[in-house]
Amino acid sequence: MDKNTAKNRIDVLIELLNKYSRLYYTQDISEVSDYEYDLLYSELKSLEEKYPSLIREDSPTKRVGDKVLNSFEQHTHKNRLYSLDNTYSYDELRHWYKKICDEFQKNDIELVAELKIDGLAVSLIYENSLLKVGSTRGNGVVGENITANIRAINAIPLSLSEKGVSVDVRGEVYMPYKSFNKLNETAKLKEQKIFANPRNAAAGTLRQLDSKIVASRGLSMFSYAAIFDDEKVQPKTHFDTLKLLAKYGLVTNPNTRLCKNVEEVIDFCVEFETKRFELDYATDGVVVKVNDFAIQNALGYTAKSPKWATAFKFPPEEMTTKLLRIENSVGKTGAITPVAILEPVSLGGSIVKRASLHNYDEVKRLGVMIGDYVRIKKAAEIIPKVVQVEIQKRDGTQTPIEPPKECPICHSSLVIPEGEVNLYCSNKESCEAQTEAKIQFFVSKNAVDIDGIGSQLVKTLLETGLIRDEADIFALTKEDLLGLEGFQEKSASNIIGSIQKAKTPALSSFLTGLNIKHVGKETAELITNNFDTLEAIKCASVGELSSIDGLGDKIAIAVVDWFNEPSNIKLLEKFKLLGVEPQKPEKSVVSDKLAGKTFVITGTLSKPRADFEKIIKSMGAKTSSAVSKNTSYVLAGDSPGSKLLKAQTLGVKILNEDEFFVLTSDIVNFDDTNS
């Protein structure tokens, strides 16, 4: 794969992975399985290792997680929460272990094997043995303060049995199968939402604003780590820490084993690969940790994960079923996705009837035919993947799967853009499927964020002819909504209020919502950092846009083409007539000392990156995601990666945090950024 092809693939992978992450962590929606996500992530990581200059700042390999919800107060963690790297074979596990042993010139190093619980990671702060704060992991640095909900879980003690202990306890909140089954049985009777799996149920429960609901749902928690304020209290090993937590009254998983070496860990994994199905909770692997804290500290961390721990993932459950037919779905960009319609089969605790085949290149690669028996795989998620055709079961009745000749919705011709493999509907103006998907995206949290308008309402509004495009949302009246089934005075008023509020969206959010090819949230912010109004963006040339750090010709051409498209010009005119005026938030500039300077931030810092960006912008400077000859300063934290090397090569001034504060201390106090 050459560098240009790699860049295109990296862009696609980052957009996909960030989308899946946002949906799961902010809306409890699982669009892909853990296993499929991990494969995409591994592919991205491999490409970035091969082409370090292509690593983007918004790459999921540079972060732990994704942004927190606004429903709860934010909580900055006392100690950062890291995620784990994964291994999928015993050879990979042995290789990880050998590297550690070689580094310390030892034949064996003690390990601890623990079942990987399928739940939600939390931090519990105990001060003087009393529970003070419970929070979600969030992005590892900032999470959600869910103390009231944590206190509603019976498995979590409100005070420790030992007095005078101050400790940050890490654990996994989960929903036992018995609680999960009871919850869904009750929901069916009341015709309420049915949860897909225990993990989604646990995550959705912890985000309830009413702690009484949490208390009623039977959540539990296993504690798996602790960081003590008093280092003298901290045991010397991880296994002894678990025993101490149990002594304090916290629940630890009984299925944990101290192992002399990696072969004993593998024995544990083999044992629980089948035994896990007898448990009352979901587990999809084994967490393996170096036992000795001195060795852990010497090994340290990458930007994302501890080097002294890894997660061995159990092979995903597989089932065989028959492929009955193919349905083609149409997305907001017009991309055609073949979906396999299957004979219903039970897989991972749910009935599976559909599986995405991604594109017709994948259909060709698999050699799949209608009537084939296919193996499908997933890791405790809902959307499975077709991984293999059981050719030996063919009986001659199978028929080839042919790519469609026209759009399944509007019957327009299909095209394959240069450099891509997907088929696209050529009818960008009046394809109903594209229109519906575009509007759904426009009103979503990822774009303009109009509260109360979801996918079902968008569908209803289109079917009733109340809207035809994104702009028509702003022409809706309360009377329009009251004419729809299920709407009352209050709900209609609330939605109209949300629509009115959205008439002055942030310029970057509005630009994102326009669904311009290659322009996601990050790219929209890059553009609006350089142009103050929508009119200025509309009039910008390819040269002006491509000169922005991080854009390039492909994106610039896509933006210019979009604004020159007659149907898009009409859409923007309609927005204007309906009073929609995108606004660029005012910059809180307190000094022009660094006006014209450009900063690139890389590595792990002591505070959230947004805090540093706020200081930089308050002094008239701007931030960029890529180092170039135009970069003025690189602010480098721990594990800075390839950006530091590029800065050194280009002779760009590199600052550590202390040097950064020397540069800015006469202008703004760091603590003010949280006010």
C-alpha cells in the first residue's frame, strides 16, 4: 500500500472508529461488535506505525476514550484511567510476556489473571473511608460524576470496613444476567425499550438521572485496582491489593488467579473459554497484569495503555445460518451497503437476522451467494459479521449476488468515485433515503443538535410532507407537530423551542451538518478557525482552503464543489430566509502577545487538552493538529510520538508544560481555565 492509499484508508478508519465510539459512549448505541471494532483499530494502528507522519490528532489511538455527556457534572479524575491493549491468540500473549521477561532478564515474572467484565469502568473516591465521589471513566482524564447512582448500587459499600483509608478504587459496574432478564421481562410487559445486552443495560442504567431507577435494576460491581493516597498503605503487589480491597468490604471477582508464568495464564484462559457461560455475568476475555508493582512502575505506560497489562480476548462466538437474500441500504452520502438477510439464529444472547457485508468488494472476497450457509461472528454485540462461506454445504441451488444497477430507493444510476470501492447513488438531490439520512445527521448531536428530533420523527415528518430537506425543520410550527400522532402541547412546545434555539448554531456545527464529503467535525473546526462566516467559506477558493494546515487539495475541492452545486445554493438560501444564522463563538482573547502564532499539542498532559487550547486561543494564537514549517511551538507532554520528531527535524521550538506556563503566566492563570 502506497502512502496516498494509506492516508485515504486511515481517514476512513478514523471516521468510522470515532463514529462508533461516539454512538456507544454517548448514546448507548452499538453499531459494530467489539471484535470488529478491535480489528479496525488494529488495522489503523498498523498503518500509523508504518506511516507515522500520517497520524492524525483525532485518531482513536491517541486517546482512551470519547467525550462525556452533559447530563452530569464533569469530574476530573485524581489519577488517569487507562484502557488496555488486546491480544487475540496465545502466541501474542506469549510474545507480550517474553518482551517483559527479556527487559528484566528473568525467566519468569508473576502474573495475575482476572476475567474481563463486560460492563462500565468507574472510579470510586474514598476519603477517610467514606465514599465521596463515583465517576465514569469518560476519556480517562475527565468523566461523569455519577455519585448518586453509584451510591444506589448495593454491591458498593458507602464506607470501608477499615477506618482512615483514602483511596481511588477502580472497578467495573455490570448487570448480572438475572437482573438483565428481569429488566427486559418487565420492559416487555410495559412495552418499553428492550436492552440488547447486559453491558448496554448497565451503561444506560448508570446514566439515569433518577437514582431510584438505578437502585431497582440490580447492578453490581467488581473492584479490580486501587491507588492509595498514602503510599505506605499500598501493597507491593496487585494480588495483595485485591485481597486488601476484599478485606475493606469491596467485591472482587473470585475468578482471579495468581500465576507463576504465562503458561499458567493460558491454562486459566482455556478453562474459562467455556466455563464463562456458566457465570451470571458477561465476560469476553481475561485481563493479564504483572503482579509486582515495582515492575509495573518500571514498565510504565504508552499514551493510551499500561505496558504491564493486556487483555486476552476470547474467540468470538460463531454460528452458521442461511443467507436468504440481500437488501441494499442507502446512507447519507449515497453509499450502497449490501445487507445479508439471514435465517434467524441465536448468537451471543440475541436473535440475529441481519449482517452487514460492507460493500461489494467484500461480497466478492468472501465469494458468498444467495442460499449459502455462512458463519457469522460477534463478541456480545448486536450487529454480526459474515466471516466465511461453508462451501461444502452448497447443493447447486445457490445463486450469485450481483451488484445493483440502480439505487434501490430512487432507481437512479450508481457510480464508483475514483479511488473508492463503494457504489454510490448518483441522485444527490431527490433520493429519499439520502434525504432522510442527511436530515437525521443534521439534527443529531454530531452536528446542529436539535433536542427532541430523532430518527423516527424525521421519518414521520418526511412521510407527512412537512419537511423535504434540512432547512424545512426551521419552518415547522407547533400546530404541525400537534397534528401528528402522539404529540401533546408540552412535547410540541419543547421541540419548537429546541428548533428556535438551533437557529443560531455554532458555525463549525452547521458546517458539519451540511454533509460535505470529507468534512467531519474536526475538519469543520479547522475551516471555521480560519473563516469567520459561512459567506466567507462559501467564497473561499481551493487555494485558500488547501493552505489551511490539515486540509489539503482533496478536502478543499470537495468544499468548493459543494458550495457551487445549484441545489446546495438553494438550500443555503432557504436557511437564510428561515432565519438560520450560524455564529462563530466569540474568542475570549485577553492578550495579543502570541497573535499569529500556531501551536501543536502532543502527548499526555497534566490537564485536559482543551484547557491548554483555551489559554493558547486567549492569547491570540491558534492550534493545529499537524506539525509543519508554519508551526511556532510544539507543546509536548508524555509519550509525544511522531509529532515531536517532526518538530525536531523542522527546528520548531518545543515546550514542556513548565516552559509553556512561563510563556503564558503573565497573561492567564491556568486554574482560570476551569471557571
